[in-house]
Amino acid sequence: MSDAEFEEDLKFVCKTFFGADSEEALAAFARKQRTMKVDLDKLDLSNINFLENEGTEWQAQLLPSSYSRYKAGNLQEKYIEVNVDGATDYYRYMGNSDEALANTLIHEQAHGFPGVRIMSIPARSKADARTLQTCSTWGTPRTPHIFAI
């Protein structure tokens, strides 16, 4: 992908998911991406609590108080909960997509960004849900979220 194509894709993502594609919005997006990547690079199974028998209405959630303890130095803190039944249902709904589950964890990690709020939007179809698969948790797979800076 050329730099021009990347730049257009980046502007599209910022405009679609953040509501703006200004230089300021692009810079904020890049800054938040770098911040999140640091934590994602350190995320491992010791930080995830897998819950059984929780139903299929949600896939995962970030626990803000636990995440604060993690950021304060308790690197073994379990700050993400994964609902096994909900994640399995979502995985199947999304066509057995490993990427959809990875995006769920990325999405949950984004809840820890300072200054980020998450807004629910309805998906009108399965195609919408696939298009918005990066925004797939805290609700059913049919109720994705949009990030706002």
C-alpha cells in the first residue's frame, strides 16, 4: 500500500470512527495508537479472566479499577474479562474469525485510553457487523461501538 493510500485509509478511519479527519484528529489517533500498542505488546493470559456460564450477550470487558492497578505496576493484574460463551458465539457469528476476536481485545484495551468515550451504534445487518467488527463488545455482536477522541 502506498503512503497516499495509507493516508486516505487513515483519514477514512478517523472521519468514520472519530468524526473528524483534521491534522489534529490524525495526530491524536496516532498518539493513542502508540500508547495502546505499548500495553497490547505486554498483554498476556495472566491479565485476562475467562468467565464461564455468563450467557452470550457480551464478549469482553475492561475493568477500569483493575486496569488502573495494572498501570500502577501490578503487571499480573487481571484487567480484562472474557465471557467464554459470548466470545464463542461472536466468533461463530463472525464466520469463525480470529481477527474479530483479536479486534475485541483491542477494542477493550481502548477503553483504558484517557479521554476516549465509546458510543453504541446499531448494526443494520450482518455486513454492518463485519464492517464494524473492530467495535464489537459491551453489547451483543449486533450492537457495535464507535470510538470518539
